[in-house]
Amino acid sequence: MIKIENLKKEYNDRTVVDVDQLTIPNNMIFGIVGGNGSGKSTLLKMIAELIPKTTGQVEINVEPNELVYLFQKPHMFNTSVYNNIAYPLKFRKIDKDTIDEKVNQMIELFDLEHIKDQNALKLSGGESQKVNLARALVFEPKWILLDEPTANIDAKSTMQIEKILKSLEMNMILVTHNLLQAQRLCEEVAVMSEGKVLEVSTPEIALKNKQLLYI
């Protein structure tokens, strides 16, 4: 699990994250939800060590290469879909046969067979996000951190991605402003506002307590 204590992030004397204590369990999709400016993406970036914390502790017992962070806007390499997905395995010097097996598994899982040879720079937003997620999953990380993974993509791609995420048995943190998405995917959520965690509960309880109505 991930344990957070007394975690703060300040920019120019302004506190954007101030979390006294938060425990994120293993083996579930844990949601961090809140409106714009609530601090949820900043918190996720601190967990991933993409930005430095001002004070506090994040305890996560994995190596840096066992955790993957997906940005809201996918970055595609100027090569084929296949090569984009294969990149993390090639970087780790995995043998060619294993790369081919694992990449084709991802291509099948995300229904990308028809575009696997296409240049990834020419993909639609939904296609790019599916390739982005496939590339993140292909090397089997222990944690995957998702920052608004279906923002600004079409409804069909959103449904496909949600179905795949729901089927995965792994440690996952999902940042979303979409309450309905949190209800569909998350077992627990931390509700954030003005940098603080207001509540940790199921999405249904949080909604019942009216903590999510502002989203």
C-alpha cells in the first residue's frame, strides 16, 4: 500500500496540497476526485515523484521502474503503434520473441490490430490514449497512476478504456473530476478540495454525504 503523512506542496507561499494522512490500499482502483484546482493531480505527481514535495512523506515500497504515470495528454513517438507499445520492453533489453508476444497481447486487448502499423502521430485522441495505456501496461508495472485518462476523448474509447481498467487486477490510482467514472471504476475515493482530503469512502457514500456534488 501507499502511506502518505503530513504531505504539503507550496508554490509561491500558496499551499496547493496539504494532506495530513492518506492510505491507498493495494489491489484496487483507488480514486482521487475533486474539482479543478483541488490539488488532485499535484498529489498524484508527488506520489510518482515527478515533482518535489515541500514537506511530508510518501511511503511506497517499489522501485522507480515498477511504477508508471500516465499524463492526461498522451505523448506518441514518431513511429508505428507497435513500436510505441514495444518501447518500454526494448528499453529494458527484453528479447525479441518476448517483446512480440507481450506487444501482441496488448494490441489484442486494446483492439488495435487494424492500426498496429500506423504512425502513432496520426492517431485520434481515443486511439492515442489506448496506445498510451497499452505501452504503460506492457512491462507489467506494480502501480499505475492515471491522471484523467479519458479526458477529451470520445465516448466509445472511454467505455473501452474503462472496461479494460476494470478487468485489470493491479494497484491503480485514478485521478478524475468525473463522478460517474469514479462510481463505475473505483472501490474507494479520496475527495479533495483546496488541497485537502475531505473524505475517504466509497463513491456512493461520498455522494450520499454530498461531498462530491460540487464536481
